[in-house]
Amino acid sequence: MLEKILEWFPEEEILKADGFDDAIIGIDDTTMRLIYSVNKCIMILVSEEDLTEEDALEHFHYNVKGSYVGEKTPIWCTDDL
């Protein structure tokens, strides 16, 4: 998905969250902010960082979602309801 987005918007500054490329589900084409699946981010942390699901949730919410890096901060889509 990231490759397609970068092809469609080659001149835009797009901020990505390191290690979560496979969790990208789209882009807000108004603000040019990437949209990530929270569920996929958690699965990446469980499989690649060898965390329990509970630890992955805590790490994600505190260290990833809780980080503001300016107006291009990614959008986190809660998709596991």
C-alpha cells in the first residue's frame, strides 16, 4: 500500500511510522496523513517484537499512538471493534 501511495503522491511529504508499513490501510488525501490499522500494528508488535498481546497494546498506545510528531502525525484507525 505504501508504494502505491508514494507513486500517487510523489511530491507530497508523507510521514510514516517506522516498522508498521504493512499496517497502512490508506491515506487522508486532504491532510496527506497515512492511515494505519491499529489491529495490524498490534499484530506486527506481537509477531516481530515477540510481545504478548497485552504488552503490545500497552507499547502501542503509549509509545506509538501517543506520540505527536506534528501536523503529519499518522491517523490510527481502530478497526477491531
